[in-house]
Amino acid sequence: MIKFTTAGESHGKMLVGILEGLPSNLPVDIEAVDRSLALRQSGYGRGGRQKIEKDRVEILSGVRNRLTLGSPLAFCVKNNDYANWQAYMAAEGADVTQKVLTRVRPGHADLTGMIKYAQTDARNILERASARETAVRVAGGEIARQYLTALGVSVGGYVKSVCGVEDAAFHQFEELNGAKEQPLFMLDGEAQKRAMALIDKLKAEGDTAGGVAEIRVKGLKSGFGSCMRYADKLDARLCGAVMSVQAVKGVEIGLGFAAANLAGSKVHDEIFLNDGKYCRRTNNAGGIEGGMSNGEEIVLRAAMKPIPTLMRGLRTVDTANGQPAVAASERSDVAAICAFEIILESVISLTLAEVVSERLGGDNIEEVKGRYALLP
């Protein structure tokens, strides 16, 4: 059974991931992992750190000659900026009187984390809470995607809206790869131009933007998930994984919230029999019914709030003296919606790999593929 865990801080030495349960003899495309890491750093509206970090994955164990061994796969993504922070962050000893942050930022983990973990410096909270952690999740997600690809399951997506500027069209799954060639991962060129102009305006004002990304999964057969144990419902697990990503404030599957405004006859996907196979001519359920995949495309959208670190700062309290203050302005992006889309693809790939491996088991990839092929 595949499981994934991470460790590391934003300005620490490195981010570390461990993938357990991968079958042996799965080819690992390391260059594809690096490409995903580069995509996570791309996109219109990104900030200065992307010019410092050039993320690359380093496999530490579990792979030999580009094939998994069946043992835990450990890897890291080094923080190039650590050289500038070692004096303040080193585990061996550091000057913790420097780089102190007490002007806590609204919308961030700073204040709540300080209270929970009995800290006087928000640095001890924000370093782990930072979205920098998602770099290692993208690396692990790309390896999980390669496991799914071996079974014929594909994951793709695009940016649907930025700060209210929306691409309202429906796009075929085959079109989604083209989004990665666009500066904002949007498929509607006119909407993208308006969104880029809005980002420019927000940057000039010291403000930030959020947005919505849509992720789709094609090729997953029916029956993954469960209607018997609520914790094993596929939609529950996918939504939980997506909500674990920093800045996510809403998730919907299929029609999502729009289904609440329609009559049942306009929502539920009618079932037909075609050449001996059950099928649906609509996909309002987003590929999941009763907590299980139904064989149709999985369609999931997630809303990202605006980045809470504003260059102009928001009103807050300095926890060092209890006085009103303007929130600290750490180096920040104006918009990170492209990174968000890549991260969502990654956490969904990781979750699906877990779910698939739970059902299929298998010690080597050919065994897994054989079991998947036998499913209806």
C-alpha cells in the first residue's frame, strides 16, 4: 500500500519525501519529475524566490538504474537559498535573535501556530507552514503519476479563473496539456489577457490574487473508493488531500455547488447500456458516485485564496509588545495559481496511487498491471 510523507522547512537545508509501497520495476523518469518542479515555479505573477531556487529532485534510495526496487523511495529537493539562511536556521546551532518575525500576518499560520506550539517567533511556524513545502509533494506526485500512467490513468488540469476572471468554456481532456504552454495555464486566450492585466494592477497596488484550478482524471476504472466505510469514500479522500494544500478554501466535484440550484432531473447522470457496457452521456457527478469512481472522468475544482503575504501589509498586532502594527512582508508572489494547479495534480496523483494500491496490491508493476487489466 502506497504511503507518502514529507519533512523540511522553507529555508532549511532541503525538503525530504518518502514514498512507501511502490511496486518493484516501475520505471522512474527523473527528468519528468524535474519538469514538474520547474512548472511549479513558473507562471505569471511569481515572485523573487523563483529566481533563486532551481528545483531538482535527488533520489536517495529505492531506485536502481531508473527502476524501483520495492523498498521505500526516499528523495530530496534542496533549498539553494539555505546558504543565505544557514546562520539563522542551522540545526547545529543558529542565531535565533535574527530574522525574528512577530508582526504576524493575517490569513497565515503565524499567530495560531505560535499559540499552539508555545513559540515567541513566528519563524518557527511559518518555515513549515510555507507553501515551499509543496515542492517535495510535486516531486512525489510526479512519481505517483508515473505509477498511474503505467495503468493507463492520466491526470491533467488547467487554471479556470484568476481573481474572478473566468474561463467559462468546457475543454476536452486532450486539450489540457496545452495549458502548460500558457503564461497563466489558461486555455481561453482572452480571459488570460484580462487576468494578466489584473495581476499587473494588483502588483502595483501591493496586493495579491487567488483563483480556481480544475483537475481531471481519465482512465480510472469504476469501483475505487468505498460506499461501505465513509472514511474510504473516494471523494472524501480526494477533497481531504486537496484541502491539505496551503491556501485552499473550497473544493467541488462535478457540478459541485451548482447542483444545489438545479432540479434532480437536471443533475443526476442517466445510465445506459452500450455494447454490453454501462455508460453515462453526462458527467455531472464528476466521475464519482456513492464514494466510488464510476469509470467516467473525475472532475475536481479547488479555490485558492489570495496569498496572505501582501507587500503593502495588513493591520495586525506585534506579538513582541502587543502594539498595533503592519504585518511583515516576507518575499512573496502576487499570484501563484500556476503552481497551485501543478500542486493539485500532484496531491491528486498521490491520493489516487494510494487508493489504487490498496485495492490492487502487487509486489511488482507487472503484477499490478495484470490485476488492473482484469477489472471491468
